[in-house]
Amino acid sequence: MLPFPHHCLFGIPMQSTLFILGAGVYSHLQLTLETVQALRSCQTVFVLHSDSRVIDSIGEYCNDVRSLFDLYEDRNQKRVDIYKRIADRVVDVASTNSRTAFLVFGHPFFLVSACEYAAERGREAGFKVRTLPAISTFDTLLTDLQHDLGYAVQIYCAQNLVRNEFVIDARVPLLLFQLTQFENEYLIDDKPQPSVFEPLVSYLLRYFPADHICTMVHSAAHLLETSKLVEFPLSQLCERDDLMLQLRPTLYLPGL
């Protein structure tokens, strides 16, 4: 008699599990023990991460590690379409496994749309979807800025802030993420020109004075790299060429 497949118990199909995981921010050093435990239990791990050290590290816990970066080869696609294709690939393979993982940079549910799509598709396909906590760019920014923002902080995607005209309370510190995606729905190869932020600056000037000192923050993401901070007046956001836009930084505005 043939043995039952791995996803069956006494011939009855079991519910497959899809893990949605994050590697943290600083190379492979911020993988949590909980995440490693999940990776060890999986038959296939999909990785959406540019650091080869992370991919090599995942290979220590699972024999079948697959990069998803080939889906980025067509630079003419909108990001949202690529994220959906990523989710489809992960879920298609997950249907043949008892446990599959999808691992991304940072925290899986902090500004990672592909994870949202994968979780949604997984539930639609009848999988048990489990998401584990990870270190996000918000966590690393707290240490980079040396501020405890737990008492009050406003967080926005820069594009959503302007598009939806969300009201800002200028008394409360403000963090703006995904600056380099501002007014761009496609993949980003080069750093944007600062002039693209003119609508953002105009919106922020409704609430903050032109000389309000902001900080552009990039958290270290690779071994031997250090975090970088650049302070400047808000009015200069559209003019300066030293704001590290190629590193996908975050803009911090302290409260008035």
C-alpha cells in the first residue's frame, strides 16, 4: 500500500499552513528565533529579499529556498501587479505542501503589499495563514532617531497623505514612509529627482513653517553599513541632492 502524502492524515487532506514572515532590517542578524523555528518546519520558503546573506541563511533551515526577484525583471509593470503575481506563485506552490513560508525584508505587515495579497490569496485557497512578528523599519528608526515615539506619532505613506488630504496635527511627530514611490506606480531603478516632492512639500507647508527642521533617516540594512541621518529645513526637500533617496529613506518631522 502506498503511504499517504505529507499533507494527508489517514487519507484525509489536512489544512496547509502558509507562514508570512519577516527577516528584520539588518541583514540576517534580526531573524527571530520564532521565525527560524517556522522556517525549519517548512518544505518550501519563498524569499523576497535582496541580501544574499539572508538567502544563504535561510538555506540553513530549509532545503528548498526560492527567490522571487525574477518577477521584477519586467520593469514596465506596475508594482501592484507584480505583488499579485508574487502572491499567486507562493499560493500555487503552497497548495502542494503542508507548510510553506513567504519571507520578506522588515516586518511582513509593515508596508509590504505582497504579504497582504499572499495572506488574502492563502485564505481564499483554504490555507491556515500564520504571520509572525519581526523587526520593522519603524523599530530601527526609533533607535536611529533616539526618540521614544510611543507616546504620540503620526505615520503615513507619503502618497496616501497627499492623495487623501489627511489632516496633520503639527504638535505630534510625523513619519513619512515610501517617499521614493511618491507619484510613481512602477518599479524604481534610480533615485527620483527631489523636484518630484513639490506637491508633498506644498501640503506639509499647510501645517509646518518653511524653516521647520526635518530629518531624512536611512536605517542600516547591510553588514558593516551604518545608519544615516540628514537634517534640513522643510523648504529644501525639493532642492537638495544629499538626501540619500537611492537608499529609500524615511522623512521625520518633529512636532511643533
